Amino acid sequence: MYHLELRDFPHSVWRYNLAERELGAILAPWVRGQTVELGEHKWNPEEAALTILEGPEIPLGQLTMGRGWRNAQRQGEDVTERVLAAARQAAASAAPAPATGLAAGPGAQGTPPGTNAGAVPAADPFALGVQMAALLGPDPMRLLDAWRTAAAGTPGLAPSETLALAERAISSAD
């Protein structure tokens, strides 16, 4: 489990018990130097401090009364540099290759604009998760939750069909 703190005086936000993909959804824009919206604040990577801890899941009872970050620090290990380095590497490998005038390879013509077919090997789930999170838009966790709900409520539909249902549900809720 990962625990995250963003700090830009006088503002701070914490997120606890993040899975790798949830953390990747935050780190993907961060390592590209883009502003990240988390909580009720926009965080600029040039101004804010980011800390990532890896440790056991913290039960809800240990997160109350402002004790969460202290508990995360006691039980976890600071892995900020390692995780950021991995996210930077994933972002670099996902960057479009320079134009050479040569075909990009099999299936490249069916690749959506702005993506790089085959940029990340299937063996790197973290990099794949970062790329997927970037494709899910500005609030990937909200869309992912809606997608899961749509998939659970409509078994037998293709993933693209349940994603469309989730997008419509979010649009109608807004």
C-alpha cells in the first residue's frame, strides 16, 4: 500500500491505502510537470512537495483525528525517489517516438493520436497503469469507480460498452 502527502504551505492533502494504479494516476501528470487536482486544491509540481510512503494498509480507525500521516510514517518507508524515478521512466517510455518517416510498426495506423503503440512492454504493469490512468481523464478514480459499477451491473457487455455507460453516468451526475 502507498500513502501520499502533498504539501504547499499552507495547504496539505493526504491520501492513504493507495494501490499502485491509484498512485500512478496521480504520478502520471506529476512527472510530466502538469498540475494535479487532489482534494480541493491544484498542486503544481514545481512548487509543492510530494512524499510517498510504502507500508501496510492503515485501518480507518488509525486515520481519524489527524493521526493518519503520523501512523503512515511510523509504519511505512519513504519511497518517494524510487517511485518517482519509475514513474518518470514510464512517462519517458510512453513519449511518442520522433518522426522518422518510417512506419511505426504493425497496427500503428489504428493507434489513436497522441499514443505510442507498443511503447510499454506488457511485463511492466506499473508503466501500463500510469498510461491507462492518463487516458482516463482528469478524475481517473471517479471514472474507474463508475466503470466498475457499470461492469458489475451489466455482465456480458464489452469493456468499451461499460466504459461508455460509466462516462454517461458521470456526465448525468454532473
